[in-house]
Amino acid sequence: MTKVNLETNKERLFGEVTIPGDKSISHRSVMFGSIAHGVTLVTNFLPGDDCLSTISCFRQLGVKIEEFDNQLRISGNGFEGLTEPDEVLNVGNSGTTIRLLMGILAGRPFFSSLVGDASIGKRPMTRVTNPLRNMGALIDGRKKGNFAPISIRGGSLTPINYHLPVASAQVKSAVILAGLQAEGETTILEPAETRDHTERMIRKFGGEILKSNRTITVKGGQRLIASTINVPGDISSAAFFLVAGAIVPGSEIILKNVGLNPTRTGIIEVMRKMGADLQIIVTKEDSFEPFGDLIIKTSNLTGTVVEGDLIPKLIDEIPIIALLATQAEGMTIIKDAEELKVKETNRIDTVVQELRKLGARIEATDDGMIIHGKSKLSGGSVSSHGDHRIGMMLGIAALLCKNEVTLENPEAISVSYPNFFAQLNSLIK
């Protein structure tokens, strides 16, 4: 197993970081470019392993996609331009790829199979396969379609009124993508607001989708037209530098080009609630996605409670929030986060296990964790467990450790942030 020694016991982080493209938007830019009519240009695309898996799958479905310097040129011919793949579609480690792709394939009149790595094989798929079956797609897989490999024979779809059992942007998006191909109007009710990149993308490609409170309505039979997409920086990636700047003494970091979609800014809300010295210095918005620059400085933090409707806005950031809480005065409680159990790892148990190795006082609960601050972190041997968010969180934690920290399986970080350590090291002064 690959191991790397992390930078430890640092006294200052200073400088600028340009955050790489948003992973969620990069995925969707490929998907919508492929199902639209015409040539879509994508800039600041994230060339992480997950997004490259999405490109690979759509090439197998007959779409011409050209890559050059983090830019894409996608030649789409509409939903009807997709063709039956000759081989199994491999989504790698990407839950977004497999779940959203199922929504697209549900309406296509051919057979396809999807498989992924060992992590994907453990992630629940019934939440997607059930509504797609209700719409008329023929879907099978392990444990009656709850686990990959998944096989789909799509075709004529019937619209449904669907109440999401969990607040999940992936499930919502899969049903929306199927609804675009159904004969009629599909309605989706969310239990809590989730990231709305799919809805924004539909409008960007000339489509219509209605949203009132938590009810989303989409009509089938729409013709999407190619567009130009500038992918903003990923706030989930920026979160690691925001926390680093807040907890490493004497630090000041400027983060450039950060996506500020209000369904994704939970990390900013939590950090400000805890007392972080965090400023949004430039905010830019076009008709697609808002973005701007952030300044974070070393902060005096206090514990808080993270719960309820805030959780879907920061579910990917909870591992790094747990680290942040170890450096806050008092207790931080994270709850209503059961979805962490079915991510790349069981992130509740994994975060607790790995931070404890470094000396944190943290305990798992059924739906989250309790963190006692302020903790002095020591050092030791830790593991990403193949989870990119865990690996990056441990890379930031090591900066506070007095002793050596060795990280197992650091390559998992390339899923979303291939140059993470290079950018982190550039800030160490």
C-alpha cells in the first residue's frame, strides 16, 4: 500500500490558491453537453478521476469529447444520439456518474450495464432504481438492484410524482434526467433543499424546469441546445483551505474563483457561526453559477451544533468540519448526517477513527459525531480508506501535529483534487 509522510507542525500558511473546477458541475457539463444538440465548450473542467470516468462512459455511448488544457469540446446529438455501448460502463469511484447516468439510460431504448470500484459496489442504488422502475425502465442488479453492477434496458418512460425518501441531489438529478425523456410532466418533492446544479444546467442549455419551495417540475420532450460552461471552483475543495487558514496559527489565505451557489455554502455558514474570520471579497454572478474570492485568517473558534436543513448543504464538508471542531473551544455536535454512512466510506466511523489516532477527542453517534475541543494533535499513522475527503482532511490535520504523520493510500485524493498537496505546500511559509 502506498504511504506518504505529511507536512507537520506548521506555524503559518500564507498566499493565494486558485481552486480547481467544481466536481459536481464538471460531471454535469459532460452529461448535458452529451445530451444537447450542438457543440458545447467547457472551461476550467476538473480532470479528477471521477470526472474522467464520466467522460469515458459518454465516449462509450458514442459521444465525441475532445480534451485540451482542462477544456472540453463536446459534440452532442441529443438523447437520441446516444448509442448502445459495446462494453460495460465503468464509473470508477464516482457515485455521481453511476446515479445520474442511470437517469439518462432509463429513457434510452437499448441495453447497458454499469459497474464501479469496490466502494461503488457497497453504495445503495435502490433509491435511484426504484423511481426509475416506476417510470418504466427495466433495471436489475445485485440484491434486487440495490448494488452495482446494474443493468438497464430503457425505453418509453411515464412521468411520476415522486417524494424523495432522502435529501439527495444525485437521486433528484437522476429522476430529473429521466423526466426530461418521459411523455409528460414529472414532479419531485425534496425533504430538504439539495444542491441545484442540475436545475441550473437545464436552464443554461435552454430547457425549462420549475421550482416552488421544495417541489420541482420538469416536462419531457425538451430539446436542449449546446452552450458554453465556465466551471467555477469547487467549494468542497476550498473547504479544506478555509479550515487550514482558520486553525493554523498566523495564517492568511486568499481563495480564488470559489463557487458560491447558495445550496453549497453550508461550510461558510458553519465557520461564521463558529467565529471564523472569513470574508467574501468579490462576488460575481452570471446567469449560471455565482462565484467569488474568499479570505480566511487564523480564528478564535467556538463549538456549535450542525444539524437539520444545513446538512445537505455541507454533507461532503463534514469530515473537515470535524477537524475544525477539534480546534474550537467547547463542544461541537453534528447530527442528522446519516448519509455519511453511505458515502465512499462510512464517514462517521472513519473520521472518528482517524482523528482519534492523532489525539482528537471525538466520538461517533448514530447520525453524526460529538467533538470536544480544544485538542492538541500529536501524530501517527493514518489512512484515507480510499476516500478523497478523508485523505485531504488528514493532510490538513497533520499541519497541527507535533510528530510525524504517515498517510496510507494518498492517491485517493486524485478523485477530486489531483494537485492538492502541491497547492497546500505552496502556502507553507
